[in-house]
Amino acid sequence: MLILHTSDWHLGRTFHGVDVLDIQAQAMAEIVEWVRHHGVSAVLVSGDVYDRAQPRTEVVELLSATLAQIREAGAYVILTSGNHDSPARLGFGSGIMSHGGVHLLTRVAEAHVPVLLSQSTDSTITVARATAPPALDPRGATLSGAFTVAVYGIPYIEPRAAAPSLDCAPTHQAVLGTVMERIDADRKERGDIPSVVMAHAFVTGAQPTDSERVVDSGGLGTVPAEVFARHDYTALGHIHRRQRVADAVRYSGSPVAYSFSEAGHPKGAWLVDVQETGVHEVTGLDHAARMDLACLRGTLDELLRDPAHTPAEGAWCQVVLTDRDRPASAMDRIRTRFPRTVELRWEPEGGRTLTQQAYSARVAEAAGAEELCAQFYNHVRHRGLSGPEQDEIADAVAAARSRGVEQ
């Protein structure tokens, strides 16, 4: 049985204000093609399906079309909510959707109730949500023949909101640990069948990027990978870099880069081959649809002239200027060569000169208009006025005074 592990679609997200829904649509089309090409039985989406709790109409339409195409291609869908999703909105109609092969798991109270993927001896896959305690549930390891895989979907858990109902401390470790205890108990009662856990969380040891919403403070937002140790595979979401925390604990990452820290990272999913004895193999699949990102650093003149930067001319660019003085009209000038520059920073070589006195104090002590202008110029450009510039300031102040402008 082949399961495709994806997460963090963040449909509707922008990249530095640029709408990338067309690139997201290409990535969704590739997921559908993977289902057809590999004969995927189920697609897992481990949270952050949308980027906002109230997505735009065209974003909802993209998700609707993608889910329909995945089902037409032959795979079932199991989807959980992330911290960017509204569990109530994303989970609306879940009871009806499940009859169409799309399972929306957005309720923490039901996280210990698995979706059962059953493969018969002729490789036919059937899917059903467990509806009774394991001891009374007629579906189990012998359901439809060959074997059954139990998939437990844990939505993102907000500690303070969930702690009272879970009767535990309001921390990420406590709430997720309590939910996992319930899942482990259910898994134990179902006998010797493979199990998969979907979770949307920061797991200790994972490498984050700049595009995740930070929920950690002094390590309080992370959970240890060991909490998932009793299961055959854990399909994680939340971190946008595809990575392996342990052999059976992995992040699929986002299908599209959402920050420059993801430049050069492969984007894709994990194809998980689950057999009756557990996970047989995990293979990475790479998206062809991507955003070309470039991180450039140097003086403005170097960046505008150096032929080595030619490949970045069509990319989305993050530019760090190292000129000693802040160049005038820097963004306009850099975009003459790199029109897709969306982030520009100035970090002069050797660092900016730090002053011992606060700008407000220096302004308050200015003896006259000329000195006030000089202090402002120094604050903005991080250098003093040259001789000709001092003359221009003096002429401008004199002209203002001649028109009766008071100092």
C-alpha cells in the first residue's frame, strides 16, 4: 500500500506580497500526477492546508478541484488542520465528505479514532473511519482480507485551548503527549496492524525555516520524537523543509518555498510503502513546479555589472548591499537588472558605525538648522556631510530664511 505524505500546502499564501497561487496550482497538479503514476492509495495532508482561516474564493476552489482530482486519480485523502487553518471551517461537512473518500480530521477529541485503510488480497483498497471501540469494531487486521493500516490524524493543538478538556498542563508537550497516550491505547487494542500518525508540531531535532509561524519559546513549543515511537510512521507537518527526524518520523515540507531561507531546498513529498509488517520503504518525490530564488550580496555596482549573477535576472531576489554608504534609489536601480527583487537590505562591510549618543539627544542639542540637517543626514546615511553637501545645506537654509521661514 502506497501512501503519499504531504503537508503545509498553505494555499493562498503570498511571497513577499506576490501572489503565487499559479505555482501552487502547478504543485497540486503534480501531486495528482504522482497519484496516477505511482498508484497511490491515500494522500495525507498534515496540516496548514490553507494559509488563512478565511481563504479567498479562488483558493477554496483550488482545494476543491485538487481533492476531486486526487479522488478521480484513485487515491483517498486524509487531511488534518494546522495552526493556519480554521478547524471548524476546514472540517465543515466532514461527515458527508468521508462518504466521498475525503476524511477531514480537525477535532482533537477524535484524534484517537483512526481512519482504517484496508487492502484486500486483490489489492483493492477500502477506507472507513472507526466507529466503535477496538474490541467491538468488526474491522481490524482481517478487514477485507490482506491487512489494514490505522491512520490517526492529530490536528494542530493550541495548548491553552485544549488543556482543560485534556486535563493536562497547557504546554505543547503535555497536550500532544496526552493525545498520543489515547492513540497508543487504541492502537494497542487493535492488535498487530501497521499504524501511521499525522501531526502538526515542532519536533525536537528538526531544522526550521524562516517561513513557519514561531510557537516555540525556550524549547516549550517542541515535542520529542520518542512520543511517536510506538507507530510505524509519523507524517509530520509544520516545518517547511523536507527532512528526516528519525527513520519513521519525517517532515514532508511545503510544496512551494515561502521564504528565502528555503532557496536551494528540494520541495516535494514522501512516498511511503506500507506492508503488513510495517513500513517497507520511504522515497522522496521532488516537485518540478517551483519558485526560482536567488540571494545576492555585494556592492550595488558589483551586482549590476558582474556577469556571474546573470542566472538570477529572472529569479525572485533577496539583495543585501554592502556599500559603505547607503546608495540612493537602491531598489529602483537594482530592479533594472533584477526586476523580481522583493527584499533589499543594507549591511555595509565592517558594520554600521554605532554612536554613543541617541539620535533624539543629538537633535535636541543641535545649535541651529544647519547642524540639525547634518545630524539627520548622519543618522540616515551613517556618515557626515562632505564639504559641497554642507554648502548646499547652508544655501537651502538661507533660502528658507529669506522667505521668512523661522528656525
